[in-house]
Amino acid sequence: EVQLLESGGGLVQPGGSLRLSCTASGFTFSSYGMSWVRQAPGKGLEWVSAISAGGDSTMYADSVRGRFTSSIDNSKNTLYLQMNSLRAEDTAIYYCAKRFGVNWFDPWGQGTLVTVSS
Amino acid sequence: EIVLTQSPATLSLSPGERATLSCRASQSVTRYLAWYQQKPGQAPRLLIYDASNRATGIPARFSGSGSGTDFTLTISSLEAEDFAVYYCQQRSSWPLTFGGGTKVEIK
């Protein structure tokens, strides 16, 4: 069974940094691209970042480009999202998701909450 | 950026009724559209991809149709567990985008 487990969320001040992790199991992690998708409280879904299998290619939403960085560690079956220069509008549940087919998301982790507030 | 507009925002129906949800794209996405279901406190779940293909384990009462700019998710006969929020998503071009969602609630 494919499982994705996010961690690293929490409360951070505006301008601060946080690193999220997504630990995968149940599939050959190094063979699949991954994505991050976020959901602000009570709002809809927003794609944040995608990374190719192997990590050599990344894509970002305009809202986070230059501030967020996705990376992978295949030895640990783990996806990361380094978030710098955080803003109040980055407050959201952050989900990691395994790429299914070409840029569909299946399955998703349970999410980790990031709150940016002073 | 391709904007996806879902309608209606809320759909009030009774169990056993047919649900028809719409997703309209600001430009053609050919058939590169998916549908997700999200229940309160849970992560989204992939239902339909490439406009009309059901994901693994998804019941046959869920079906998708459409191409170009207009897409439909149909739930043929609503069951209690189907009351949730539904999102469409396109992968035709970057950035990947989602619609704003349709909430299917019990009437």
C-alpha cells in the first residue's frame, strides 16, 4: 500500500523558514515524480511545486517561485519542501502527492499545517 | 494560466438523486482534466483522470465526460458517502491549476 507521511509543519513568523518532509513507502520512490499542493483554511486547492523522478527537474507556482525549493533524497524515500521568506498567505495545509500518469495526483498524504503569523 | 471555473458552487441533493457537476476551462485543455473528491478533514482523492477514466477502486456511479473547455462529472445515484467537495484539475499546461470546487450537500 502506498503511504505518504508529511511532517515539519508548525507556527512560524513572517519572513521565517520551514522545511517540510514527505516520507514515502509502498512504491519505488525513485521512479515517480512528486508534487506539493496546499489548501488555505476553508479554501480550495493550489498546486505549489512538482519535481521529477530523480529530482533533476522542478516546477513552481508563481506565488512561491524564488522562495520555495523542492528536493528529494532517494536514499531516504523522502521529498522535501524548503520554504523561505514565509508570508501570511502561505498559511495552509500542505499535502504531498505521488504523480500518477502525467501530472495527476494519486495518492495524497494526510497533510501538514503551516501557520505563518506573528 | 488556465483558469478552471466550477459550477454550481453548491449542489443540494438527496441520496439516490443524480448529480451533475461542471468544470469550464478558460482555454482548451483537450482531455487533460481530472476530478478529485475531498471529504472534511481528509486529503483529496483522485476519481477521474484524462476526462473520463476512473481511477482504481472508484465506483462505476462516477463518470466523467467532455473535452476542450467543457467537462462534466456525473454521479448517477448519490450515496451517503458521496456528499463532499469536488475539484477539477488540468494538466494541459503549467502551472497546474484547480477549479474552485463544488460542494455536494444533503438536501
